[in-house]
Amino acid sequence: MNLYEKEIEGIVFAAAEPLDLETIEEKISKKTDVLKTLNKLKSEYSDRGINLVCISKKWSFRTSPNL
């Protein structure tokens, strides 16, 4: 996991409410492909107890529906 993945993961995790792409882009320290990174993280979290999800164009971590 690179620095930008960690930074984006931390921003979404710490947010009190789901974040849209533009908000996440504003909060990162350097421009990177945020959507590509979010989709990579979504895939990495797909088999865990929490999942990264996008609902109504906003991203957040949620408990896995299997639990």
C-alpha cells in the first residue's frame, strides 16, 4: 500500500459521514487518481469484516453485509 492509498483510506475512515470524490481530492496532500485508488481499496476490503462502499456517489466504510 502506498502513501496515497494510506492517506485516502485514513480520510474516508475518519470521516463522520460519507465523502464525495471532490471532498476526498481536496483533503489529500498531492494530486493522484483518487477514484482509481478508491476502487483498489474497495477490492482489497471486499473480503473483510468492513467494506469500502460507494452509495449515491459518496464513499464510506461499512460493516460487511455478511455479518
